Amino acid sequence: MKQDDLTRIKHVGLSRMRLFNDIRITTIKQLSEMPLEKLAAIKSIGDHYAKLIKNSVNDYYEGKKEKFTTRRCFCQRDKIHPG
């Protein structure tokens, strides 16, 4: 699975990924930038799943932020300071 694979987003499987690819949405960033109304207007998505997908994209980015912060904390803690 590629790092920016749309199927990393909850509620986006292969079928929805193909649907997004057909309208030239190929990255999670592009999906995050798509307005909720435009996402909801896609035939097989609608209001309910548009909101779920947008929330999942936000969760995805929050998780990436937490991993970065955690990794950064470990790096700073593990540094050896000359005494």
C-alpha cells in the first residue's frame, strides 16, 4: 500500500478509490481540499458518507501529526549530551 493510498482513509475502499480517481482525486491531500458539498454531490457518496470521509481524512492527518510529535520527542530524549 502506497503512503498516499486513498484506501488508507476509513470508508474509502477500492470502489470509492476508483470513483475518486475517475474525477482526478488521487491523493489524500486532494481529498482533504475537496469541499464537503462537492464530495456529497458524488452519486454514490451523498451527505452521510461525505461527512464520514471528511472526518476520516481529518483523523488521518491528526494521526500523522501525533506520530511526528512522538517520534520527535523520542529523538530529543535519546540524544546524548556531552557532560
